[in-house]
Amino acid sequence: MKRKSCPPFADFHAYLKEVFDQSNDLLLRQHLLKGAAKDLPEAAEMLKKMHWDFFTGQSYKSEAEIAAIS
């Protein structure tokens, strides 16, 4: 039996990450940075990564990882 696949869900994890990133971009632009996200791309990317890590259960950081961020 041949399975049909829906294009957005062919790689669900990649799709979920894309939707999550788009949602975070909107959140950053509208609420957190009040339009400054485009002026602070590194900060926006760091916040998006921290948000993704939290919701995927990867929010624990070692002392070395925290020092690398600083």
C-alpha cells in the first residue's frame, strides 16, 4: 500500500521548527523588542534559540555553554 504524504508534514520536525521560528519572529517584532528585532539580529536569534530549547526540553546549559554565550 502506497502512503500519501502531505507536503508540509513530510518532515514534521522541520515543519514544526519553521512554524515555531515564524511565531517567534512575530512575537519578537510585536511584543518583546517593539520593532528593534531587525536592528538586533543576534539578540533576536539568541532569544529564538532559547525559546526553542526550552520547549524542546533542551534548556539545561552547562557552565561552559553559559560562559560561551556571555
